[in-house]
Amino acid sequence: MLAFIFGVQLALFLSNPITLLSVITLLATLIGSSCTVYMMIGKPINGLLGLISALGYIYINWQAGHYASVLDQFVFILLIDLPLIVTWKTWGHRIVGGVKFLRLWGWLITIILMLLLWWPVIWIYTQLGDTNPIWDAIVLIIGATASLYVFFGYGDSYTLWLMSDAVNIILWISALFAGYSASSLPMLLTMAFYLATALYGRFWSIWSGKKLIEVKD
């Protein structure tokens, strides 16, 4: 999976004008893809690499006018990257004994709260001049919720990542056709790759609850 996305992103990078934005996009997408794969299989990863990719995504989304996605990345840094920087060798140990999952009532509360937040967040980011507030708002809401569940060790986070990745794909398709970001295609490919890793994480990895592996130093 990594070899494929690395090859595609490098080919795309070399076939277009090389700019500061394109360099940051390449580094962020490659590092982010690597971190996503290792998190998917429950392996210890260095949160510093995740932090670097998140900072790259902050720059990319800021340039695109996706201000809600900028906040989403800051939430990701706070709840996932920073804890990983402190405990990266033992981070995966907490799920060795099993992954927690929400019950039906927990899912109902989660979905209702996200839907209730959607319109106020759309209004806020419309006022801030977001280029695509409808989809960007839900990216923030779903992504922040998923980051929170990862922080507390819930396997349900991958269901939310699936939703987040699907919405991110719509967001970057919109950006690609509207032509307001030179990073649209690389980011669209990255979001599609994230969707594939989220599918694996949800149904076949340790996060699915079907596998329990011992994560070693």
C-alpha cells in the first residue's frame, strides 16, 4: 500500500511545477500515509512524524481556505500526535488486551451531537470566509470526534475515519473542480488512500476487535 501511494505521489510531484506548496504537499502526504498505515496495524510510531505531516496539512488547508480542516489538524495534534511523542514506544500496548467499542446508545448520542453541531459550525466558518464551509465543517466535526475516540482507545474511531475520509474526498473533489488549490489532486489521492486504510483498520486490523496482537518495543 505504501509503495503504491509513494510511487503515485512522486510521479505526480515530478510531472508538475515544483513550488513550496508542492514540496510541502509531497512531504505531508508521504509522511501522513506512512503514519496512517502503522497506526492502522497498531504498531508504535513516532508522533513527531505525525506532527510534521499535520503541520503540512495545516499549511495546505490554510492555502486552500479550508479553515475548519486547519482546526481539525490541531485537534489531531493535541489528541494523537503529542501523546505519541511522549509514549510512542508503548502507545500500542494499551490495546493489546482488547479494543473498547460504543454501544448503540453511545452511537446514537455521537451521531445526534455531530448533526446538531453541523449547522452552527457551517455558520461560523462561512463568516470566516471558508471556501467550502458545508463540507469543511463536517470534516472538522467527524475528524475531531474520531481523534477523541482514538485518544480513549475506541475501535469505533475507524468507523468515524471512514466517514471523515469520504467527506474529505468530496471536499477535495470540489477543490479540484473549482481550481482554488494546487494541492487538490495529491490531497484527493491521499484521502482515497486514507479511506482504504480506514477500511482495513475497521474490518481486519487489531482495531476491529477480531485480532489481538502483541505490540512489541
